[in-house]
Amino acid sequence: RLIGPGGFINMSQNARKAVFCGTFTSGGLDVAVENGRIRIITEGKHRKLVERVNQITFNAAVARARGRSALFVTERAVFELDDAGLVLTEIAPGVDLAADILAQAQGSLRVAPTLREMRPEFFRDEPMGLADWAPWNAEGREA
């Protein structure tokens, strides 16, 4: 059994942009996706957005100093790394900002003044139409 981050540190610290994906909490988290919205049935026991950790495998301060960017995508929110640190930029439809995000994070959390709602297509049990979505579409239609 191998223990440790492997080459993760090298990859994440040298990438121009890192995208981290995972759940906002863990340990019993149960969510439902219904009609373009997310509903948290049971909150996870373990918070992931904490003030102190035992080990750092991605150093945000170093990444910012090197001009790197990072995006943190969870089932309920999207966070971006900016010059001042982590900022909440998107929230899933059906998620309560105060109860489902702010109350589940340790310390203060910055919220972007232009907080956007995540696309409801992400929360439906049908094709999302990603082929037509602007970031991948050569025609560049609005997302």
C-alpha cells in the first residue's frame, strides 16, 4: 500500500490552471438531483473547507505568486482562486447559501459580488448539450 500524494504536487503546482472536483462535505453526504436543482438530504459529517490542515499538497499562495489559477468545483458550489484567496463564484440551483455553504465552511468565506447560479442543465437527468456550450463551441455562443 502506497501512502502519499505521488506526483500530484508536481503536477498541480506546475499547471497553469488546476481544476479540483469533489464534494463539499464527506462522510454520509446524500444529495438528490431533481428538475434542474440539487437537494441536500443528509449533510456530510466532515467539512472540507477548513482553516487548518495537516498536509498541503496544493499551495494556493505559491500558485498565485506564479500567476497560476485554480477552480474548485463541488456538487453545490464553484470557487475560484484569486489574488486574495478563495472566492465563491457559483452556487447550484436549490442550494441555500447560508445553510448549505456558509454554515458548512470554517472561518469566513468570500462571496463574489456577481455570484452566479450554476447551469440547471447540470442537474437534470438528460443530455446537457455540452457540444453547443460556448467554451467548446467554435462559434463562441454565450454560455
